[in-house]
Amino acid sequence: MSILTIFRRELKSYFAQPTAYAIIVIFVLLSLGFTFTFGDFMNVGDASLQFSFFFWHPWLYMLLAPAIAMKLWSDEQRNGTIELLGTFPVSTWAAIVGKFLAAAAVSLVALVLTFPIVITVNYLGEPDNGAIISGYIGSFLVCCTFIAFTMLVSACTRDQVVCLIVSVAICTLMVLCGYDPVTRELAKATSPGTVEAIVAFSVWDHFTSLNRGLLRLQDAVWFAGFISLCLVGTSTILSAKRA
Amino acid sequence: MIEVVKLSKHFGSKVAVDELSFTVQKGEVLGFLGPNGAGKSTTMRMVTGFIPPSSGEARICGISITADPTEAKKKIGYLPESAPLYNDMTVIGFLKFCAEIRKLSGSAKKDAVERAIETCFLGSVAHQSIDTLSKGYRHRTCLAQALLHDPEVLILDEPTDGLDPNQKYEVRQLIKRLGETKAILFSTHILEEVEASCTRAIIVDRGRIVEDGTPAELIAKAPHGSLTELFRKVTTSDTAA
């Protein structure tokens, strides 16, 4: 299968360079570090990872997910290998999905390596492990959303730095615009309808409900819809660039 | 094997390729000559399915590149002008990846990669990282990926560009040998390659064919029997007013 071939190549490429290792180490160190410092995990005494651990993930992903995905199409365009890919008997769609899955796999490795906190909270208390699993799923989906968006931006430019800056900016907005203190300020400035429209773009609502162990249909639809839209958008941009 | 029928490409108001038509049969090696900017690479990119034509058709072994690109691309081995490669892979790793993309597996994949390495004299660098290779080896690695699946059609964009005289000779001999059983279209600026490797040649200028014939016919037409003179006569220089 072409998707698998491209996935394997892209994954090998990630781990042949320092990028993936750096991002994984930074994510693990910061997420666990924040849990015990700003998250005040030990003192709060709550056998739940929702506020001390998972809370930091969107903030970390808005910076790190673009770092993972920025090279996906920018590199191909800069090196000229897009001409190889474009003339192989492989659909653009297979290449897009293969690359997306490789970037998602890198973020999955980073997430899995935070397992010590799960062992810790199970040792210290009796957490709801179902909620923890659901929280990990939510975290992974948030990262995939940001990766998909960054991939869309990387199809637009050969310059990785431009891709990084634009993606970080938009991902930051997606995190901020649903964050409670921000929505409260927004509510003072504009109508409830506008606030609701802005909040619809944010990951918080969907991430938080998964954190609590709730997978609602609207969450699945939001994540699947947004990711699909970005992948289809990537395909459109790549076709348009060649036309 | 390669049929191009009134192929055109416009970039905005600029006409890069203007109703180009030609065919290349099995056993033919067609040299594609022309000044820079004449539309050679653009034509090749359309024939290989990388960019869509503005109008016209290209068929590979009877399969339309626009209607059924995946099937048509299976029949083509393409060497792009810039010989692009993945710098973070080794030569053998890259060729294995290309073989897998071509749906080769197991011993077929292993044999195809070994054959390509042998044909392109990459044995001494097979396990080296691509970013450490010299230009000649990079070019040959990219040529090797075009040969992996033993395609019926080869489309080579300036295959001897930047190679030293020895390497140029080897590549020309290879093209001549492969041309006996395949349909080959290759572009070049080097007019002596026309006589060395081609069974036919066309000269394009500003997107249109201006000359078409066997090397002997072109030389017969040429002032003082020089292909360079013929080239200069039928094409416009970009320094012309």
C-alpha cells in the first residue's frame, strides 16, 4: 500500500534527524515538569490528571505540533522531490495521509512516553483510568488537529520558518479563543452569538469533555471534520500550485 | 508508446508550450532540443503527469496521462532536471523506497535494486548517505530510480547535465542500449548527444517544434553540416531584441 510506504519513509526521516527526538524530549520534560510545579500535583491531592497534567497539553502542542509538521510539504517543495512524488504512481491523497500519519505517530510516541505519570497516579491513589485513557485520546486528537493544520500551511510555502510562524499563530488562537479567561473578556466586548462563533473554532470545549471521560458525538465530528478539512485543503493547494 | 497530441500549457498570459505533437515508438530514442525556456521541461512535466496540460493530450502506451494518471505513471521512468533526492536516505534506502512505491516486494524488489545499482555504477556508494554524494553520483542515483521497474517508457530531462566527460559517455551508451527495447525521450543542450544517442530529434523554440528529423536529415539541412548552426538558425536567442 502506497500510504504505508510513504508513512514508513517519512517516519524514518523523522528519526534520522534530531527534530523528532528534540520535540519528544521537550514535550515529555515540560508536560511532566509542569504537572509537578505549576500543576501542583502532589499538593492538590486529586487522583485525576485532568487539571495538573492534561491541562498543559494544548499549550505545548500549539508550539510543538507545528514544529513536527512544518517540514512535511515545505521540504518536498524546496528539495524538488515533490516532482518525484508527483510522477510516481501514487495519488496525492495517499501521500498526504501517509505524511499526516507519520507526524501523528511522532506525537503518539511523545504521549506514550509520559506513562510514568499514569503509574504515579495509580500508585498514589485510585484514579478513574477510563477518564485518563479518554484524556490521552483527547490530547492526541488536539495534536493531530494542529498537525493537520500545519500540513495545510506547509503546502502553501517552501519556507519552513514561515510555515512555523503562521501555524503557531493560528494554533495559539485556536487554544486562546476557547480558554475561559479569554472568553469572559470577549463576552464583555461582543454579543453572545459572536463569542459562541469564536469559541466554535477552539479546541478547549472538545478537549475538556474528553478529559472528563465524555466522548460526545460533537467532539468526534469536530475533530474528524477539522482534520479532514485540512487534509482536503492540502490536496487542493497542491493541485492548484501545479495547475 | 509516447503520443503527444496538440499539447499546450499557458501560465497566465504566457504560452510555454504551443500545440506540440510528436510520437516516440518502442526502439526509438527521441532527442528533445531547444534553448532555455523553450518549453522542454514543461512538456516533460505534462507528459509525466506532474502538471496538468492547458489543452491537448498525452498518452503513454495508449493510456491517457490525464484520464488515468496512476496507470500511465506505472509505465514511465522519469529523471527530473534537478535530479531530486531525499538527502536523509542512503542510496540503497532510497532505491528500496522507490521500488516499494512501484509495488515491487520481496526478491523482486531486491533484484530490481541490485540491477539498478549495477546499471548505474552505484556499487561503491550504495550504503552512503545521499547528502554526501557528488553531483555525478546524485544524478546516477536519480537515474537508477527511473530504471528500477524496467519501464517501457523513459523520460529523461538533461540526463548528462553536470556530469564529467567519462560519466557523460557512460550515460549516453546506456541510453543507446536501453533505447533498443524502450521508447526514450530525453532533452539536452549538447548537440553531439543527438548523433551519439538519438534515432530522431526535434528542436523546439518558444513552445513550438521548429525542426524534426533523424540526425542525418538534420545535418543534411544544417548550414555547413553543423547542428549548432542549424540550432542557431531555427531558434531565437534570448538576447535578441
